[in-house]
Amino acid sequence: MTAQPAATLDEAAAVPLAPTPKWWRIWARHARSKPLGAIGALFILILIVAAIFGQDLNIGGATIIPGFSPFPAEETDILNKLGAPSWANIAGNDSLGRDMFSRIIYGARPAIIIGIVATGLGILIGTLIGMTSAYAGSVTDLLLQRLSDSFQALPPLLLMMTLVTVLTPSMTTVILVIVIFLVPGTQRVVRGTVLSAMENTYIEAARTIGAGPIRVIFRHILPNIMAPILVIASVTIGGTILAEAALSFLGLGANSAANPTWGYILFEATQRGNLDRWPWLALAPGLAITLIVLSFNLLGDALRDILDPRLRGTGSA
């Protein structure tokens, strides 16, 4: 009777453990299950590559890596102004003979900088406020939520235009203004998620053994609400890029000669009847904005389905 369990243990020990799936296999499995999300991630990767390597990468005034853009953003070719798309200029030329495709590549850098930085700061501040509001409760929660309601009751675009005008248009100003309007919505979502997480027994157990508020929030609550925060961030980046494009279209964005923004390029395309006679001038910037915003939304939907246990195995993209 005693030999059989020993033999069973020996047999169990002899069975090799299943190898841990490599990261690329995990990504491949998710890409197969969420193809639209994978396509969105691919376009986002292209945007990031264009933002980093599309134009010259300079450090300390010296060019470290030359950009792959066909032409500088402000290089003009008077002989080919308003030229239609061709093999030499696949997106055509604008009214000054500048290559539209090159200008779109140069516009990727301010788009990705503003999208990531503004969204990161907005999500960070909103998460801290939302967690504090939910955990503190009582008067603190009431005051923070009423202040958030006051901000959300204001028309966003009108207020952003006013603030950018007062503070002088620049990349820093645009980021600051967008962050101000990202925080209220983010903190409201985080607050609801934290209130739901606080109903779990492990939070009560942590309090029982003497864990303080800071430890409970950052050690027990925050790791368990990271999934919805990541989903919010992925979707919000697209909205942030769209907001900056709207401000640039109105002449209040982060446009500069070295880094023309997509919104300002679209604004130039609509001037003096250009859109009626030369529609390709608006096609390139409009397509760039549409694809990137759509890509971030598709990626956000895919992340939501992958990270939410209740949605795993569903057929949505």
C-alpha cells in the first residue's frame, strides 16, 4: 500500500512542466482573437516610428539619426505647386509646392507627443483624485464631485479656445489645457471603479490588520483597477489628438514651421476654395487624423475585451 503513492509521485515528477508561452506567442494569440485591435496597434506603431524617425533626430544640436521623410516640411517647389499625387509626391503638393506626404510625417511628432503626454498627465491626476475621492468619502468626496460636475458642465472646445488664447498658443499650453479637461471625466470613472473594488473582502482584511490608507490605495486597490485605466488611456489618446487637431484647425494649436500639425495642414487645405479644386490637399491630413483616432479606439476596445475577465472569449474585435 505504501509503494503505490511513492510510484505515483515519481511518475508525477517525471512529467515535464509545460513551457511558459513566449511573449510573441501571447501577442499572436491576442492578434488572432482581436484582429481589428491588432490592425489598430499596427497603425499606432507606424505613427510612433514616423514621429521618432520621420524627421532628423537631433540631440544637442547634432543630427544623430537622419529622418526618412522624402523632403523637409518647409521645402518648396514652385514648379510643382498644387501638383496632383504622383510617384514623386504620393500625396501631392500644396499651394507653395511643399510635399504633403512629408508634412504629414513631420506632423506625426507633435501629434504623438501631445497625445501621450497630455493623456498621461490627465490619467495620472484623474486617477489620484478619483482614488482619493472614493476612499475618503463624506465631505471630501462630495466637494470633489461637485467641482468635477462644474468643469464638465462647461463647453470643452469653447473653454479650450479661450484658455489657449489667453495663455498664448504653444505645445505646452495645448497640453495643459487638454489635461484640465481630461481630469474630471477620468476621476469619475476611476472613482466608480474604486468604489466597486472597495466592496471586496481583501480590502476589509487589509484594514483589519492595520494597513493605512496609503498602503490600501496603492498596494491593494490600484493594482486591481489598472485594467480599466489602461483602456481609458488607449481610447483617450485618440481623443486628445483629435482635440489638438481641432485647435490647430482654428489656428490655436501647437503648429510651427518645423513641425506642422495635421489640423493646421487641414486648415490650409480649406482656404480660398482649395478644397473644391484640389481635394487631395485635405485628403492626406484628414486621412491621417481619421486613421489614428480610429486605431486608438479599436485598440482600446480590444484591450477592454482582453483585460476584462467577463468579456474574454467573446467574438468582438
